[in-house]
Amino acid sequence: MAGYVPSTIEERKEMLKVCGVESIESLFEHIPDELKLKYPLNLPSGLSEMGVSRTMQKIAAKNHVFANVFRGAGAYHHYIPSQVKYITAKEEFLTAYTPYQAEISQGLLQSIFEFQTMICELTGMDVSNASVYDGATAAAEAIAMCRDRKRSVALVSDCVDPKNLQVIETYCEANGISIRSLASKDGKTDINALEDELNETIACVLLQQPNYYGLFEDAEAIGSIAHDKGAKLIMSVNPISLGLMKTPGECGADIAVGEGQPLGIPLSFGGPYLGFMAAKKDLMRKLPGRIVGETVDVDGKRAFVLTLQAREQHIRREKASSNLCSNQALCAMTAAIYLSVLGSKGLEEVSKQCFSKAHYALEQILKIEGFERKFSGEFFHEFVTSCPISADKLLAELEKYDILGGLPLSEHEILWCVTEMNRKEDIDYLIKAIKEVSQHAVDL
């Protein structure tokens, strides 16, 4: 894309003349006067390149990167093989530009096609799009895919990530879709409540697997009940867990979505992240954004092309299922490279390590006096415990040990997360720190 080139005074005068106004200020007359700045901005003068570099280093030094991370809740600390960063940093790939044109380079189109293929293999679905902004957006767009003239209500499990739910509610309010909360019991979706809620107005049921509390839901049973009433099943999944658990396709899901951040994308203050979407074949034309398809060129050689772009820019607005017009091309490529480097056996090993280390951590935490597990049931790599002292106090004290503890859910409840990055000695160090903090609090 072209860089920004400041216009000259003469050019500005010409533009103002064309607009029919005498000054730039006149262009903003519609903005209430009380909202405008009444004074010049107190901006510092420009710095040299060396000055900027030193200033940024000074600001960056305020950040603290924890040596031990036991927090997840939607953003996860995983090992990223060096090949991933090396390949994605190549100048032919590293760009913030989103591929709009159908005549985009075959190389980038193929990378998106490979990503789509891997997502289909990972989720057990028939077709994937080229990605969307993030996992929350993917969940919201999936609900919009299920709406029809007679069914405009979505049931969303109480055990879905609250952050995702906020995005879903915003989308659905604008789309004319009603959201109903699906009650939970012991940290999982209440199947009895589902049966009571289902009727001919329900378009879909949205389930998170594993759910926000780390527990595995009975997705097959929930999907069967939903389908019996004519509703579709959407599963929002952690892609790393798919190295062990049944795929959404095997569970009978109609649409699979999720946050692709665990697939080689580092923790970086919330983004950019990657939303993936896959669906059964009969929903292919309702997928938002774009899909890259495989074809042949005039010489009969394998080629790739953007196809089935179901957005308002390409089809009649009233028939568009979404106004999404871009995808996370570089993040999608990162995920594809990560999955290629790991392979199926590598992904399975990462999943196994997350699972086994999390279970070891829970076992050790429960040996500490006053700590109890909040919910029963099988889990992947996150779990909730209660603690005898203030959760905020405990976590603040753990930071002094260079430990980023779990996420506080309430005054005495913490959501912990363990991944392959946490070695046994790291978990043992966490247990030692918790014991010392807890004992010190009791002594006080």
C-alpha cells in the first residue's frame, strides 16, 4: 500500500475549493463545539532515530515478562518453534496488508488454502474460510450463519468465555438476534435446562469446548438434543485440545469456531489474534469473509482463486450473511506454519503435556491446606480452585516470586492454567510459593 504523503498548501486550497468550503475548520462544523480542543496540543519536538530508539527502550523497560505463567482464560502461553518466526518474518510474507483482490499472488492464496485445509482436518469439518478477526468474532459470526426467518434466537452456554459473550451480544443486537443464557450446573452446561429451553424459535446452541472453567462438555449429547429440535450446534474450541479430544465434526457440530492464538501466535497485549471458522458442507455459502478455492489455469496447471465471498461488497446486501471484508492473513499463515512444523504427532504431544501437567498441578495444589477444587469433572489444562485467603492478595504475592498466577474469578476463586511451557520444577516452585504466601497470611 502507498505510504502517507503530506499535501502542499496549494493542494489543500484546491481540495477545499472542490468541497465548497473556505477552511479546514469548516469541514468539522458538524462536531459540537464543546467536544473540540480549545488549545494547541503540547506535543514534543521530533527526535532523531537514536533518540526515538532510546525513548522506546526506556518505556519498554517498564514491562515485566514473568518467568512462570499459570494464566490462560482465552490467551495461552505455548512454545513457538523457531521455524515459525523465521518463516513468517520473510519480507514476502510480513505485511499488514489484507488480500482483497482476486489477482493476489498465487503464493499467498496457496498459504490461505493450506490453512483452510488444516483447519478442516483439525476440526473434522468440510469447509473453512480464510479466517476472521479473532475467536470472539468467529463465534458471533457463526450465530449469524444459523439465523433464518423462523429462527432468530440463540442459546449461549453460561460456560462460554465472558469476553466472547460481550462480542456476541454486540453483534446479535445489531443483527436482530436474541440471546438467551443457557444455565450451568457444577461448571458445565445444564443439559436438562437445554431441553426446557429448546423450541421452534431457537436457531442454534453455542457451546465452548473445553469451557471457560476448563471442563469438557458433553458435546455429543447436547448436539443430539439440539438437532432433535431443529437447532444447529456451534462449538467454540481450543485448537490445542483437539490433539486429544474428539473433533467438533465427530461430536456432530454444524459449525466449529475458535481462537487461533495458541497456534504459534505469541501473547502480545491482546493481538493481533486469529479467528478460525469451519462448517459442514451445507453451510458453506453462509460462511463469512472469503474462501480460497483450488482450480486450474488456462494451461491446466494447479491454481488458486478467491471464491464464495458472501459479503455485501460482492452480492446483494439483503442476501449478505456478513459485512466482514478481510482476514488475518499473516496470523493464518503463522498458524499453518506452526501446525506444519508440529505435525499431528507434535500437536498430540503438546496436548498430552498440557493435560498431564495441569492434572499434576491440581493434585499438588489440593494438598495445600484450605485449597479446594471448585468444580468436579474431567478437564483439559485449566481448572478452578478456591483459596483460604484473598485471591487478589495471593496473586499479588506470587508476582514477587516472578509468577503470574491464575485469573481471579471472585474473592476466593482462581482459574489456573498449565501448558507444556510449565515444567515439573516450575509447578513445584509454584506450590512452594503458594504454601509460603498462605502460611505468611495465616501468621499475620
